[in-house]
Amino acid sequence: MEDYTTSYHALTILLTLLFLSNFHTSLASTSSTTTEKYKTYIKTACNSTTYPKECNNALLPFASKIKANPQKLCNTGLSISIKAAKNCSSTISKLSKNKGFTHSEVAIIKDCIENIKDSIDELKQSLNEMGHLGRSNVKAQIYDIKTWVSAALTDENTCTDGFDGMNVSKTVKNTIRKSILTVATPTSNALSLINSLHSY
Ligand SMILES: *[C@@H]1O[C@H](CO)[C@@H](O)[C@H](O)[C@H]1NC(C)=O
Ligand SMILES: *[C@@H]1O[C@H](CO)[C@@H](O)[C@H](O)[C@H]1NC(C)=O
Ligand SMILES: *[C@@H]1O[C@H](CO)[C@@H](O)[C@H](O)[C@H]1NC(C)=O
């Protein structure tokens, strides 16, 4: 009898362990399948942007936060653009501290800092409106957001439009071009993602 009880207990424990380990495995595989699904969602959305590779690199780390939610996808894209615009602003402000610029260079750098500031405002306004979708006419809200992000992109690109025929050194040109690229790329991608908000 005692032998039977002991082996019965042993069997119960063994079965419980087997059950738990199976349960664990199935949980783990469920969550990794879900993450893969979210990543595929982002890759598909990024595929229709101007810079798919950069879009994937920027957004995939946020897959578990974005899930498969188009609104969260756009919000994340906008937040990344705002961060990039602040970074760009600080790079160009640092550049402006240097000495010995020509009058053209001083004017171009000053205008560029203004343009990036406007672009940050427009991106922030867009992100804020994304957070209030449905408060009024959603179609009109999305239209406004598209207009602001598009204006932000124009402002960023204006920084590099003013070089032609001006006495601007290679260093100034390259610094501005390079740092504008770091913000115009995510902004252009955010605009594409927002343009794909068909269902709203
Ligand atoms: C991206 O688009 C290309 C061409 O349209 C297609 O072949 C590819 O499967 C797409 N990739 C994803 C992840 O959607
Ligand atoms: C352009 O700027 C450089 C550096 O300040 C100066 O030496 C040169 O004379 C300027 N050229 C013109 C055409 O103004
Ligand atoms: C910040 O700016 C620097 C200089 O332009 C650039 O190399 C870097 O990639 C930027 N970082 C981000 C997150 O945009």
C-alpha cells in the first residue's frame, strides 16, 4: 500500500512537471509568434514608405508597444522624428558657435535653426492631434496632421535648398546636409505611414 502511494505520488509529480513544462513551452512559443506577427506588421507598413530599411530599423525595436495598431505605429514614427529633429537642432546650434563664417553662412545657419524649430512645433502638434483622434471629425483631423507633417518635411528640406550660388564652405554644407538627412528620413517615413491611415 505504501509502495503504491509512493509511486502514485511520484507519478502525479512527474505528470505535473510534464504538464508545467509543456505549458511553459506553449506560452513561450505563443509570445514569440505574437512578436513575429507584430514585426511582420511593421515590415509590411514600412514597405510602402520612402526609406523602408530606415523605417524598419527605427520601428522594429518598438514592435511590442506598437502591436498591430496603425495609430500607435504613426505615433511612434512621429516621436522618433521629433527626437531626430531635436538632435538635428542641437547639431546645427553647435555649428553656429564656430567663428569665421561668411555672411551667407551666418544667414543660412540662422534660417536653418528657425526652420528646424518650426518643424519640431509641427511634429509635436501632429503627435498631439494623433492622441485626440475622434474628438472631432477624424477625417479633418488626419488631413490637418498630414498637412503639418508635410510642412515639417518642407521646413527641414529648406535648410539645404539655400546653398546654390551662395558662398558656403564644404564643412557647413556637409554638416547641414548630413544632419538634415537624419531628420528628413524619419519625417518622410512618418508622413508615408500617416498617408496609409486609410481606415480613418
Ligand atoms: C515589400 O514589397 C515588395 C514589392 O512590392 C514585396 O515583394 C515584399 O514581399 C514586401 N515585403 C513585405 C515585408 O511586405
Ligand atoms: C567666400 O568666403 C571665403 C571665406 O570667408 C572668402 O575667402 C572668399 O573671398 C569668399 N568668396 C566670395 C566670392 O565671396
Ligand atoms: C544625431 O545627430 C548626429 C549628427 O548629425 C547623427 O550622427 C546621429 O545619427 C543623430 N542621432 C539621431 C538619433 O538622429
